[in-house]
Amino acid sequence: MKKIKLALNYNNMMSAKLGNGGITAAHINGMKPRIKAAHNNLKQKREDGLLGFFYLPYDVKMREEVRKTAEIINSKFENFVVLGIGGSALGTVALARALKHPFYNMLPADKRKGPKLFVMDNVDPETCAGLFDIIDLKKTVINIITKSGDTAETISWMKILWGKLENKLGKDKLKDHIVITTDKEKGFLRKLVNRHGFISFAVPDNVGGRFSVFSPVGLLPLASIGVNIDELLKGAAYMDTLTSNDNVWKNPAYMAAVLHYLSDIKFKRNITVMMPYSNALNYISDWFAQLWAESLGKKLSLDGKTVNAGLTPVKALGATDQHSQSQLYMEGPFDKVVTFIRVEKFRQDIAMPSNFNDEESAAYLSGQKMSKLLNTEEKATEMAMTKNKRANMTITLPEISEFTLGQLIYLLEVETAFMGELYNINAFDQPGVELGKTATYAMMGRKGFKDKLEHIAVGKDRKKFII
Ligand code: PA5
């Protein structure tokens, strides 16, 4: 099989381009003992079965089960509604947007060849009410996804949809319209599965939400709308061969992590901008922002010291944000590393017709392809940033396909896990998120949480500081 491999170009991070503000080979080689230790730790955790995301590309049984259910859903339903938030939603959105038609839900059924996809995460009452204006529940399957079985947003969406389904179709039809993805044994949702016999999938214990897109969390909705999950996982497995290499010079995930780490430690560049030049890849940045923020933003190191580690992820889109955020990146503080994502060959292209040739500002575009303009803008921004001594690197996808997206997702997952090791923090927990969840439960009156509020609330809210 011809390997369509993505590439990481980090020339514009290095001293040859950035002078004193650049990273040198000596900096990277100087980190070798640290890199070796991080590699060994990660390898050990993988072998001990603590990090399940490493194994998802190889779980053939899970993939087959997903595929069987997805085939039925694909042929039977007009709408696929995901109820889930954070790691239970963002990967699906990112990959559906990347791999399906840009206006997928608006295509006629014979062109769409699968149900429309709606991912309902936020508890916004207007969105919720609006959904019922456009879907017919009789033609809808609902995939409730929550690893913990506890998340307020997902449970409230579930309550509403459950109530509507019961009213419209009757209790005995619930089973035909609901699929549950949750912990294999624990939690409220698993109880429901056991009680009512819903079709269900398990989120493996050792796979955290933000690392779960290659589990049934992401695979079921994606396969149901016709994404080729075999190719996606093949891409991930291929990247696994590259990111298992202990030599940082040959391992794109380790190299990207080391460059970000050195940028932070040596140059105080602690903002990570992800800027794809492709609308299809726009939501990869949202998914990445969660992965990076929730994994690396940690108060404590593994040995219990207060470190308040973390790099702030920022989402940008090329060329759109050249006309908004770029000015800051070119001339503002030297506190960012920009990662461009560029696509060599677009699935569709369109040439500009030869018209308005008597006008300078339009004539030069005649006969040129839109992809050329977009990719030239990417190159031009790279050059201008480098000229201004702004650290940047570029991930190039030869094309947008399941195989290359599988690589990209897996690369960023391993990079994040490796960053956790370099910072000596636990990249796989999220105590900060849990604290917010606890406060919500307490304020919404959940049993057993009332007294927890006293430990969370800080002072009284004073009227005099409100205008
Ligand atoms: O990555 C994570 O762990 C979180 O973002 C969760 O995915 C998110 O909070 C939703 O949790 P759950 O799947 O338990 O509803």
C-alpha cells in the first residue's frame, strides 16, 4: 500500500530562521535524557494497559460491532442525533466536518447516503427547541454518549428527548431509537441499558473522553454517516509506527512536543495557535484545543508540587483569520507558536474564470485555482511570520482523507501524552473540570452535593462591584 504520509516541517522554529529566538539542534539533543525518560514512561504506561487510546486502532472486535450497528442506522434513519459534550462530541464534529461534504446535512438524501448528523452538546434552550423544528423523531436515532453517565448537559438533553420520544412513539419504541455509549459497568446510563435492553457500546475504562474519538464514541456516529472507519484506524495505526520511535529526530509527535516544550521553557512562548488553511479542518482545532487544554493545564506535578503548567490553545482559520488575528501574531508579544495545517491536494478545486481583465485587482487571478490562492496565502503567512521572527511550524496533509485524518488525530494525541511526560504532569485527569461539575450539581440541587458548595464558593458576591 502506498503510504500517504503527513509531514511536519519545523524549519521556522529553528535558529537558522529565527536567530537567537530559535531552537537549535543542541537544545534538542540536550534534552535526550529527558526524552528517553518520557518515552520509557509512556511505553510502560502503554504496556501496563493504562493508556487505552494506543490500542484503539487495533481493536478489530469493537470496530466490527460498530460497523454492524452503523450499517443498520445508515439505511434506516434520516437523522442521527448525538447527545454528548467535550470528549464525547468534539472528535465526531471535527472528523465529520473534515470528511463529509461541506453542506452534508443540506444535501438531498440520495447524495447524502446516510442520516443527517446533529451533535448536541451545549444546553442552550434555543438550540434545543430549534432542533425539534427540523427533525422528525420517528426518523431519528439518538446516541447518548457519556462515559461517566453523569454529565448534566448530556443528561438534560437525554431527559428532554426521552420525554418527547415517549410521548410521540410510546415507551415500547424507545429501544428502536436510542443507542447508549457509556462505561461498560458503572453509572446511570449503564443502569438504563441493563434495565431496558438498549443497544449499547462501552467506552473503555482506560480511555479518557478527549482521547476517545477512535472508540465507539466517535466511530459509531462517523460510520453511520458513511465515514470509512477502517481507513481512519489504518491511518492511526500507521502513525503509531512513526510515533513509537524513540529517536526524536524521526518521531513527528515527539519532535512537535519537544519544540513546544522548549518554546515554553526557553522563550516563554506558552500560547499554541492552530491554524488550518482548510474549512474542512476548522473543527480539528476545537478538538485539539480541548485535548491540549484539559490534558496539559494542571496545578500539580506528578510528585505533588504546584506547577500550574499548561499552554493556551488558540483556534485560528486560514485565510479567514489573516484578516483578524494575524496582526497580533505578526507584531504582538513573542508568546506564541503557530502550527499551520496545509492541504496539498483538495478534493474539489475551482478555477477563476477569465473576466474583469481590465481591472488590475482582478486580472491576475484569471485562470488561477482557488486552492492555489489558499495555499499561497498559507506560504505567504509562514514567510511573513518567520521574517518577523515568529515561531511557526507546518503540518502538511497530502490530501484530506480518512487515512490522513487518522494520522493527524493520532499524532496530536501522542504529542499531547508526551508533553504530559515532559512537564511531569498527569495528562489524563481533569480535576478542574470536575470541580466545575460539582459546583453545578450543588447549585442545581443535586442530592448529596449541597454542602460541597461551601467549599467551592469564595466570599459573597457584592453588589457594589456590579455596574
Ligand atoms: O475529556 C474529558 O474527560 C471530558 O471532556 C469529558 O469528555 C466531558 O466532560 C464529558 O464527560 P462524559 O463523557 O463523562 O459525559
